[in-house]
Amino acid sequence: GVYLDIGRFNFSVGSNRCLEKAKYYLEKARDIVVVSGDRELQLTVKSIEGHIAALEERLSGGSLPKKTESDSSDQRARYDYVLQMNGENDVGTMQLGVHLASRLSLANHTIEASRLLDRLVIISHRVHGSDHKETKNAELWWQRLKLRYVVWIGTEEMYQALRYENDGKSCVIQGPVPRNVHEPRNFDDEKTFSVPTAVICFSLGSPVMLHGLKKAAHLNGEIGDVREFCQSTDRCVVHLEDKGLKPVKVKPENLRIVFDLVDPKKESS
């Protein structure tokens, strides 16, 4: 939800003021999930609490542990094992796959989570049918990850990014979006703006494409997730989907939101 996105964004900036804000928003996100009683969303509570514990450690003068990354690695290993033992059509495999995708999303591995959910939705439709609860759950997460959110700098409000205009110089955004993940969006109350790309900030986990690089022109066209924001250099830390490439620090003006993730196999064929 939006509380979670704002919390993770402030978390990545890292100043004490932003860490205090991050703690406030993450606690809000956790409380909403707990109150909702949604069994599937409850799986995210431990991950959110891990972020909060890390913030409290940092605010007390310690360093940030990398628990979310290790959680994702453990969940990935568990899913791979069950997938090998029971096959991709098994309901238990499907449940673990969706759980893994939710953990990956919390760790800002949006592209990997989206690729996994693409596959799970297709398999579940084919094997279990469109009305099966696991199909609906996979589709719910899949639809969530297709949305692209940005912060309008200076407002702290979250908006949904829709598309670029003027050769990327402007971005069309809609909102502000509700901060309560369970509150339905009232599209009649939302407004659509075309704003200069320079006044929006990517949410953590945003899939982006590198462009306009001069010294590292070979990286233009590569896609990856925004995992951190380096305040001292005013650059986004992007982990590229190509595992053979190292993470890079890139100026926001050299990044474009990827609205539709194309299957790399289809793209190369």
C-alpha cells in the first residue's frame, strides 16, 4: 500500500528525519494489515516488522541489517525445493510462489516478483481455473505490481504514474491515491496532471530503464529495480535484471519508468 511505499522511500534516504518518517509510515502499514484480518496480507507483517526493527537499530546508532534480503533468499530456496518436489501445478507450490513474490516485492525486487507472478497466473488459470482462490490471489498481487507510483516532490503525496509525454520530459500522474491500502480509490476525486519529470521521485522497487548515459553508454536500454536512493550523490541505486551486471548509481534524469515489462524471450525472438 501507499503507507508502505512512503515508508520504504524515507527508509532509503537515510537521514534521521526521514528514518523517523519511515518508522511512522511503516507502523501505519503494519497496523492496517493486522486489522484487516486478510490471511494472505498477514504474510507481509513479519517483513514490515523487520524493516521497523532495522529502523530502530539505525536510530539508536547501529547499522541497518539486511534481513529482508535474507528473508527473500530463504523463501526463494524453499519455493525452488517445493517446485522441484511437487511440480508447478501443485496448490502448495502456487501458494509458496505468491508468498515469495510478496517477499520479493517488499525487498524492492519488483521485476523478479512480476516475472514470477506472470508465470503463476498463467499456470493457475490453466490448471485450477479462473475462479480458484489461488488464481485470484496471484492475479491480485500481479495487478498490484503493475501499478507504478511516484512521489510528487515537496508534497509527500503518492500518485500513480501513467505514461510519459514530450519525449520523457513530462510524466502524466493521477491522484493523490488513498494512503489506506484497503480504501477503494475514488477516481472521481482524483486528478490527472502532466508534470515535469524532474518533480517526481521514483518509489523504491520501481522498474526503470537506463537511458542517455554517456560514459556507460553500453548500459543504455538495460532495465532494473530502484533499490536505494543515495542522498549524498543524488543518485538512484539500480539493480539490473541482467545478473551479470553490477548495481549502478544513476541520476534520476537518466532513468525512465518501465510501465510494461516485456517478456525477454518474446523480445529476443
